[in-house]
Amino acid sequence: MAEAANGRGWSGDQLDLDAYLARIGYEGERTPTLEVLRALQRAHVTSIPFENVNPVLGKPVALELETVQERLVRGGRGGYCYEHVVLFAGVLEHLGFEFTAVIGRVTLGSEKILPATHALLAVRPDDDDRLWLCDVGFGSGPLAPIEIADGVEADLEGWKFRMVRGESSLGVDQWWLYQYGQDGWAHRHTFTLTPQYRIDYAVGSHFVSTHSRSPFTGRLFTQKFTATHHHQLDGTTWRSFRPDGSATERKIEPAELGRVLAEEFGITVEAEELAQLEQGLASA
């Protein structure tokens, strides 16, 4: 594809669509409509986990679509936002959706300026004039796209979100995605609709997966999201959140890691990788 060759496309022609749809358990229509977009996002975020095994082990995170689908689709692994979004972009391109890749800053309620390293997609389906935010790589939903319009609120089976337009700078609107939690509304990340390309994601991913200041290089961090629970393993701390804001927390032993990753998070790691991860938890 010419678009892929010049760096503007997402290699959708290289996607094994049947394998991807089987991975996420989707059996519906394959048309670029809003209904299909909603169903695909729900299936994706509840099927493919978030994890940073490669950065923790010092292994490269390649973003070529074939490599990403080998890991996330065929390999029983998950990934972080760039991997998820590169895969989802390939799916949308294959199906004929109109979309723009964008980048955001994760804030989680903080006022501190953090690097713009969160990958997102702004999608306009064929049968709907509105623009929709697809955030498939955050690790905790949302279950469906959220309209990019000021003041829009979405209650997705108890998980609540709000979209807010902030002050514009040089004519570029700043958008904020808020999520409702234990302490009420808190901004989750901010973004603009400035188009991003594969090379931009490669630069951001390199920082996230290699830099000493990246939160993903120093400790294991995995997430599994469903309609009823958001599971999060941060080092040895396993937290489970529910839509009503309630949560549970417990510590795991390093020897439990393989079982917890496989049974609770749906992540399969090789024996050598697991031994390295266990050693890292034990020495932390």
C-alpha cells in the first residue's frame, strides 16, 4: 500500500483479520459503521491485556504490525498503548474506517506536565458524522468509543467518562478525558487532534520502553479489564477496581506470578522470562 510505504498508513493489508477477530471473540459484521466500531472496541479492551514484560526485561518493543500481531494476537501476550493502537489501527484500516492517530498526555488527576506518550485514535464511521475517541490501550477501558464533543458524558455499564474541551492554544483545541472514581471526577489524559504517524509512535514507544524515567522500565505493570472489574498488578500489588469505585488489594508472592499472569490476566510468558520476572519481584 502506498500509504504504508510513505509512513502515513497502518499496514492494514498485512493484518490477519480472521486471527484477530478470533482472538477478541468477535463474530459480527465487518463494515466501517459505528455499531461495528463499538463492538470491536469492547471486544478488544476486554480480551487483550495491558502489560510491559518486554520493557522490564530490557527487550525491544517493535511496532511493525506483523510483529505486534505475532505478540498480541498469536502469542498469548498483551502490550502497552502503542502496541494496542498500532494493532487496532491496522484493523480499522483493513475494514475501511476513516481515522486519525493522535497522542495524549496521561495525567491521572495530576497537574504536573508529563510527556505526551499515550496513543489514541479519533475515528469517524461511515454512517455517523461525529468524531469518536477510541482509547484501546490504556488498560482500563472504556468499553466503547466516546464522542469528542464538549461536555459529553458516557456511562458504560457503570464506568463513567466525560469529554471536555479545554483552552485552545494557537487555534488547537485541548481535549480532556475525565473518569469518575472513588474521589469523583478526575482527568485521565489530555490530547489534541494533531495527526500522528507511525514514526511518531516509534519515537514515543522508544522513550516508554527504554528510558530510565519511564514507569514501564523499572517494574512489572499489567492490567486486565472487563465490564465488571479492572484488575491491576503493580509489582507485587494486585488491585481490583469495580465500577462503583470500590476496590480490593493484596500482595502476591513472586512464586505466584506465573499463575496470576496466566489465570487472572491472560498473559503467557516463557519459562525463562518468568524466572527473570520472579527474580525482579523478589529483589524489589
